[in-house]
Amino acid sequence: MKSIIAKNTWFVESDLRLDASYHLSDTNRIKHLFSTLPYQFTTIQEQSERIFSGNIFRRTYVKDPERGIPYITGSDMIKLDITSGKYLSKRQSAGLKNLMLEKGWILITCSGTLGNTVYTNDLFAKSIATHDLIRIIPNNRQVKEGLLYAYLSSKYGYTLLTQSSYGGVVKHIEPEHIENIPVPIFSEDKQLEIHNLIVESAELRVEANKILKIVETLFHDSLKINSQTQNKSQIGSRKISEIQNSFQVRLDAPSFINNGVKLIESLSREFDFVDLGKLAVNIRRPGIFKRVYVDKGGLPYIKGSELGLCNPFTNCVYLSKTKTPFLDELKLQQNQILITCAGSVGNVRLITKEFEDLNSIGSQDIIRLESNDKLFTSEYIFGYLRLPVIFEYVQSLKYGSVIERIEPFHVGRIPILKPSIEFSNQITQLITQYKNHVYAAFCQEQKAIQFVENEIEQWQH
């Protein structure tokens, strides 16, 4: 049992909060540690032009990107690809300029999952974000914005950000709760080093995103796919003989009347496709196992819901190294293609080196795909599986009611475009650059955060 003797000043500083959990948190330990640091301190408020969240508003969505402005939620902002596919009407957005994002801001989730932070790059600029994000606009007076972000992303910043949460089922923090969080002022050379690492990381992620857009355009140009061919009306008919001869003899309409299915059928009259399972690939899913969670010294356990995150290790759980079975099957290795197969089906990620570096393992609800095919490389298959038409096609393979699923044999049925050697090499080279950028961006950001934590910890007694 924890206990502590609280001072009167603590209640005043905490807006007269009486709940023990607040005063017994790690915040007091951190404040004591900060009192030993040979640095001057400032606050978030002093280092910001403005700290705000936004007004609640009714959202009017449009399907056509030309008629809308990209909309970002708190869960979207921490993803590797922040594109949600949601667009707010430009007509409505004229009154939401206060929610428009700019490059060089710091975003903090302030409802539900608290304290996730993001440093905005060009991908965020001119998008509208949910009101459930605290925006910090740095002024760079005494603390550079890169250092401020790295500090708030560190374990010390995260603890201080979340200390003032309130609410029962859904936790919240407000801009006024974080204004007076202490921020150490490092020397100019240390600040510059940390700031540059964060900026480089942000720019690498922009470049990685651009490469994915180029790859998608190359596939679309090769297959002659445009916005008109992708968004045809989902109506049609099927013969009984077609249903009887189909895979799994299914009767549900989405298995046949699906944009992806109809488009692939149309394209197959002009292009050569081959089932993914007929290539030199290994498609598998580990068995179900009992999970033994540990606080320290375990293996990062990546679930399907974390697969699309920019940094899936931030809030992941850890499993015992000695009590976890099937470790060889669960281990995530570079160049594996992971496909979510339960709940949210068909999301794809290509494993980069940071997963190996951290000895991470993956959930049994993620399908692994490994290619040994020189023409259909892992990079080529990954680029192809990311196409919207293929994502739609995968949705036609789902089964189940409450929790929808696909299995490895479903993935093996996905038709994949047979490329020329030149086209395969072109896509492979681009995705290899993408992998390098993603890995470098992760390493740069982690190096900056570790720099901050090490700088603080070296003064502990």
C-alpha cells in the first residue's frame, strides 16, 4: 500500500484535488528529481504562442477529395499513414479555420487515450483535426520546438501530461492542465542536436509517404485505374452456376458485388493475374496461446490494432521471454508482410528493422506473408496489397458476424498482377527506399527522446 503526507500547497497547485491517486502518482517523484537538475526551468505556456484544443462541431463528410479537406482524428495522427479517407465539406470548413493544422505544431491526445504526442510535418498541414486534440504552437524562445516535442514524448513528459486527467469512464485533460508543466532548458548545442533529430525524422516520414503515393500511382497507371473505375455503383447479378463454382460457395452479396471484385474481374480480361498462394511465398498465422504479461524485461507484443501506428512500441504490452510459446512463429522479422485478419481486416504493414532490433513478436490475429520469389518480391507484393482496389477485394473474403475474419487461405486467393521484370524492379527499389526512410525516422526520433531521458537521469542521486 502506498502512502504519503500531503502539503497544503499541493492541493492549491492541483486545483484542490483530493483523490489519492493524483498525489501518489510518479509526478511527485519527477518533481523531486527536477529539483536536483542543474538547469533553469520554464513552462509549456512560456514556450508557446498558443495552447488550445477547439470547439465541438458537427461534421459534414464528403467522398470526393476535390470537394473536401482531409480530416484527422486522435487515432489517425499517430499512424504511419495519417490519411483517414475522411474529408470535411469545404463549405462547412470555412468556419473551422481554428481547427486547421500547420507544420511545426505539437499535438496531444486529450480524451480517452491520453498523452500521445505528434510533431506535425507537411503531411498534417492544411488538414482539419478533431477538437479532441490539444494544439501547442511553439514560440522557440528558450526551448526549440524539437526539444519540447521530444521532452513531452519522453516518459517524464508523458507522466506530467497525464497527471491531471479527470473523468470516470472517459478520461480527459484540458489545455489549462498542461500550461504549467515544467520544461528544462538544455544548453544550446544539446537543444540543437535534439531539435535536428526530430526535424529530420519528420521529413523522412514525409518522404516515405511520397514514395507510397508514387508506387500507388505507378500501379494505377499500369492497370489504367482512375477514380471513375474505382467508384462504380455496387449493383449486379450472378448466375447460380457461378455461385456453385465459386470459392467457398458463398451466397452473401458482398462476396460478389464488391468494387474490388468487379474491377479485378474487368481487369483480368486485359492483364495477367496469378493467385498469391501459387507464388514462392509462405502465408501463415500462429496458433492461439496463453499470454503471460510482464512489466520489465519482456518482448514487445504487437497487436493488429497497433500495426498501423507510427511507433507501435509506445503503449504496447510485453510478454514473458520464458513463458511465451511459439516464439519462432510469433517473431516479427524484416521484410515480412503483416495483414490484419480479425476485426479490422486487410490492413497491411511491411516490417522494417526496428521490429527486429527490439525483438518484437506479433499477435496470432496477424497473418504473416514471406516471399522468396524474385519477380514477386516482398516489396512488390506490399505495394500491390496497399492498393485501395485490393483492400476492397480482401473485404469480399471476410467471414463472421460479430468479429469478421480472414484466414491464410483467403490471402492465397488474392489475384496479383504479374509484372515485367523492369516494373517489379522499379517497385522493389521504391519500396526499399520507403523501408529505409521509415526505419531511419524511427531511429532519429527514438534517439532524440532517449537523449532527453538520459540527460535528466544522469543527475539522479
